[in-house]
Amino acid sequence: MLMRAFLILIVLCSTLVFLSSCNNDRPDDLIPEDLYLDLLIELEMAHSFFVNSEDSLKVKEMISGVFEHYGITPDRFERSHAWYDSDIDAQILRYRRALDRLNEETANF
């Protein structure tokens, strides 16, 4: 279930990025790749914890909390995501690394 939710997130983010920005310019405030990967994982975990919840406010609060914890704005994340997503081969590898980490973390529960 976690993997399916992660794949849905990937498709939604990729579609959003494609529709909103076809710009390959590196943002001045690009999030470092390791931090970007941490954010992807935590945002997916926040989303997956409440995927069956009727309480969308709780999901929004948790996602806000992730951004606040890392000191990253949603806009900065979206710009960085668009840039990272512009190299699809590298992005696929990032998603695989994220899935590996998610699988490791969920195996420990």
C-alpha cells in the first residue's frame, strides 16, 4: 500500500511539474539532493499515514510541519522538484533510492 501511494505521489508531482513548468533553469535556491530526497520521503509518509483518513486538515498540517521542520517553503520545494524532475533518468534513480529507504523504514515497524 505504501509503495502504491508513493507511485501515485510520483505521478501527481510529475504531472504538476510538467503542466506548471517546462523550465530547465537551475533555481538559485535549489534544495540539495539529499535534503530533497528526505523531503520526498517524509512528504510521502505524511500522505500515506492519512491516505484513508477523512481529515484532510490533518494531512495539510502534517505536510506543513514537514516543510517547517526543514525550513523549506512549498514554493522552494516545487521549484527544486521541477528542476530535479527535468532529468527523468536521474529522477527515477532518486525515486528508487526513496523507495528503498521507505521499505527499510517500514520494515522496522
